[in-house]
Amino acid sequence: MATVAPGHLLLAAQLLLALAAAVAALLAASAPPDNGTAGPPETGTGEEAGAEAGAQGGNNGNSSSNSTVLEYRDPHSPLVLCRYLPDDFIECDDPVDLLGNTTAYQAQEYGCVKFGGQAYNEVHHTEVRCTALKGINCAGPRAFRRGNVPCIKYTGHYFVTTLLYSFFLGCFGVDRFCLAHTGTAVGKLLTLGGLGIWWFVDLILLITGGLMPSDGSNWCTYY
């Protein structure tokens, strides 16, 4: 009986191992990948979502009313939130005059309790109600509150004019009549400007900002 040399057996074993490794690699390459869990269905890109939202806004903008609320889908789309529109595309109301009612301010959280002020830190600021203009497509509510609007109003009082009245006609109370301080104006008229003392005091008050219109408005500016 013929015998097989140990070297031949070792070579045959190595060939079998190489063949098994090649077959395993081929099977692994041909098998489909398995992630274990099924991923969510693919969605469109941000540009596709923005285009779809813009198309919807364009189709509905002319046929729907001004109160139509469009859905905000993608921050990169041309359809922005209404409250982020530039000032040229919105219309805002004047600040609400609460006539000193702090309870109403605490309830609605906006409005002017007090108007006027000379320095910046003396002027109250408030939000105002704004609405997107018709024909402007935007997402979210079309009516919203915005801004840090100063509580300032102008009712036609000019500083230079009032100062001239006070200097030339202050002894007759004309300056206080113009500022609607009627009660003290009558007293100033009857006393002829407090024999000159009241006339001089009012000049100082006007220059230093201590005498202002009675309705809390600010001086109108010249342009």
C-alpha cells in the first residue's frame, strides 16, 4: 500500500483552507446588507419642500382671504414666517394708549402707560400690532406683535415757537395756554406773570424740559 508523505497532506490542507476562504468572501460580497431595522421612508430635500410650500402659497395667495395661514415647513424655503418680514412688507398700528392703566398693561402685556420723556431711559417702549400686507405670502399668523416702539406722540407743539411765546407774551400766560395748562395759564394772566417772577421761572422750565405739553406729547422737530 502506497503511503502519502506528510508534506503532501500539509499542502492539501492549505489548499482546502484557501478555497474555503475564497468561497466565504464570495458569499459575503453577494449577500444584501442587513441593517437590522427598517429606516424611515425618504423625504424630499429642503429645496423640494420649500418649492412645494412656495407653490402652495402662490396658488392660494390670490384666491384666499388675507387671513389664510400658510404652513411653515422649511427654514431654507423662500416662504418665511410673517413676523420676520421686513418693515416694507407689513403695516403696524400706533402704540396703544392705556391712559395710565397699569392693570390693562399687565393683562395684555403691551401698550403705553405713559407717553413722553426727554432722555432715552425716560421713554417707555412697547410692542405694536402688525399685519402682513395683502399680496405678500408668508407662513404663520398674518397678524402679530412686533418691535420695541417708543411711547412718543406729537401733537403740533414746537419748542422754539413756545419759547418765543414765553419770552414775549409769557406775562399774559400765552405759553401755558398753548401747552394746554389752562388753569395755571389763567392764574399767570391774572397776576401778570407773577409780577415777572413766574414769567422768568417758566422760561427756565421750558429750557430745562420741566414745562412740557399737558397731553404728554413731545416737541415736534424741524426738517
